[in-house]
Amino acid sequence: MLTQSVPTTCGDSPEISGDNPRTREKSPQVHVLVVDDEPLVRWSIAETLRGRGFDVTEASDADGTIRAVVDQSLLPDVVLLDLRLPDCDDMSLLATLRRILPGARVIVMSAFGTPEIFEAVRRLGVETIIEKPFDLDRVETLIGAALGARYAH
């Protein structure tokens, strides 16, 4: 049985316990969670990925991101995460995602990156950072690189 408590603020984290039947192995598609508060940016990324055969879930803020992870029957393989969201502009959402999705690859998107932010992101286990604005054609390449041998698209 899955027990869950969804956070209401950026720093809160969900409690997930019990048997979790959700798995990556059952889906032949790569599942991507796109998190960005700018509707046009989020839509553009999501539609580009859907057009290339990816399964995509979208979220516009930290609360929606956690709900998308907790409520989905299939965990994301990759999370495309904007660091600055209306309800969270620090590293707490990223830290929560790293804890509840240890197997997912996270690609951080930021228009406000500094060397300090990039170092903090790397300490949280993120290898890929893309600065906005970026060419949408690079997204599939970044996902493939993040997944390595698991990606056979």
C-alpha cells in the first residue's frame, strides 16, 4: 500500500512509504517531467518531446511538481527542472526530487545561473545544466546523454 503526504510549500517533502508499484521497466517510452512556470516555454518543450516519442508530464510550480510525481503511476526517467518557480526559488525542490526520485536524471534549466548556483546543483547530483534560452533541438540530445545506455530512441 502506498501512503503519501503532499507538501504545501517549497521546503516540505512528501512522505512515501510502503510498497510502491510504480516502475520504469514497464514502459518502453522515456517518461519526462517538464517543470517550468512559463506556459509557453513549458508547452514548447513538452510538444517538442511528445513529437519525438517521449511520454511527457508537465508542472508549473513546486507543488504541481510534487503532485505530478506522487500522483503518477509511472515515475519520470528524466526531469527538466526550472530552478526559479513562483513557489520555490531555492534548491529545496531539487533536493526533494533527488530524494524521492533517486533513479531519475535531472536536467536543470536556468536563466539566472551563476557559478555558485551551478556548484550547488552539482552537489545535489545534477550533471546537466542548460542555460535559457536554449535551442529546443538540444533537449533530446541532453536527455539521451543523461540516460546513457538506457536511451535507445
